[in-house]
Amino acid sequence: MARTALTLSLAIAGACAILTSAVPAFAQAAARAAASRWRVARLPDGRPDLQGTWTNNTATPLVRPADLAGKRYFTEEEAAEFERTWLERLVATLPEVDRFAADLSEAWFDGAKVVPDRRTSLIVEPETGLLPPLVPAARDRIAASPARNYDDPESRPLGERCLIGADAGGLSMGPPIVPNPLALNYYRIVQTSTHVMIFGELVHDARIIRIGGEHLPENIRRWFGDSVGHWEGDTLVIDTTNVSEKVQYRGSTAHIHVVERLTRTGPSTIAYRATVDDPDTWSTPWTMEIPFAATSARLFEYACHEHNYSMEGVLRGARADEKAGRK
């Protein structure tokens, strides 16, 4: 009798274990089935609806780290370890003056993950995951760039002056739109048949893309350039030129030309791909890819404005250092 009861208990326990282990697989299968039934929502003009609030937060760097040279993808275990140490690695690459921002990033980016396919860089072309070599003129130009200047407000960087979202992490709104590791990466897309707006939480930047038409005359320059969009099937293609010469993305010039592609790939994802070409800076064009994920997070006011109190503090501090004989 006791052995029969024990046998029955073991059988029930085994059946439960089998059923429990099957739940994740069943959930994954259900998710795949739901995705296969998904159909892109469309606006009255028939174009895919890209609207909503999105984030491209990621621990994956734009450029493949040197210690991962030749390695295009992480294993699952390697990805987990990289996610655990990504902020420490980032801080090590920053000038000391910029490292304070990384303290904030630890709270903002808690739980940041690598991109779903576990690539080791956002750059997909070249396959090295690296930016192409600089042309000689660009090397000379960058080498001759003046050191940080604290003589007057207009000598400070654009991001510090709150003119656009830009700092040691790069440009928040691009083009290209590369996640800024020192800032918030939330965007709202608003769309009509004639225009698409991409609004960023950081420094309340907004890019207005008109659908169709020609680019502005070359002498008209804008912070984010002149963006003209068109549709290739269900993909929004954004062609941007006329970027202000004051905006230098990783040493780029006013001749930078960026082509971005946004494709709705699921109920909560947009595939973003951008190809950057500046013959005055890089020897060849380069391309990066990153998914945008839908989020229910709210966008909040980013109260950054030119002539804020911190600017006065920076300049006063520089004068105090000069008076004390410090460089």
C-alpha cells in the first residue's frame, strides 16, 4: 500500500515537472504564433504607422571593443557578462571631466541589454565593426582641433550650451540616431502623410522630415540637417544633407550624408538602419543597425536651456583656476 502511494506520488510529481518545463516552450510558441499573425497597422494613406514612444537603450557599443576584435557575436554567457560590466567599460573610455555623467547613467541604464541578436557592435558594415579609417585630411583636422576652451560661452560644446542633445556620448537625435550612453534614449514619433516628426526627450530635440521634394539649397544649414523622406514599400527612407558645420559627429564635416531606414517589424519593434557617408572624413561609408522597442514610459521635460546657471559656474571656475595659476 505504501509503495503504491509512493509510486503514485512520484508519477504525479514527474508529470507536474514535465508540464512545468513545457510552460516556457509553450509561451515562446504562443509568442511566435502571435507575431506571425501580426499585421502592420496603417494610416489612412496606407503607409505603416510608426507612431508611438520608442527606446533604443542598449549596452551594445557603436564600435566593436578592441578586446573583441574579429568576434561578431556574443555567446549567451558572454552577453550576460558584458551587460554586467558595460558601464565600467564605458567609464574607462571617457575623459575624466566627463566621467561624472556616467554616475547618472548607472541609474538610467540599469539593466541595459545587448541587441537581441547579440552583435558585439552596432556597426554592421564594415564587418570589422569599426569605423572606416580616417582620410589624411580628417586626421590632420582632428589633430589640429583646439583643446577645451573656457574663454566664453560660445566656445563651449553645443550640448553643454543646451542647443542640441550632444555630449561625450555623441548626438542623441543624429543623424544617425545612435544611443547616447550618457543620456536618456526615448523618442516619440508623430506621422502624417506629408511629414514625420521624431522628438527626443534629451534637450527637447525634434527632427522634422518632410515626405517628398528636393533638398534645400546648400547654403541653408540646420542642426540636424535637411531630411527628406520617401517610402520604399513599407520602409521609410530618410535622406539627410545640409548638416550645420558646427555639428561634428565623430569628426565629420558639413558634407556628411546620412540615409536612414525605419521598418516596422512587429507589434513593438522598429528596425533602424543608417548608412553614413562623408568622403572628407572616412575612407568608405559605414552602416549601423539597432532595433527600436515600443515603451509605455512617459517623456518628461528636459529643462536644459542656453545661458543656464551651470554655464556661469563653468566660466567662473575657469577664471578661478587662472587666478590660482592652475591650467
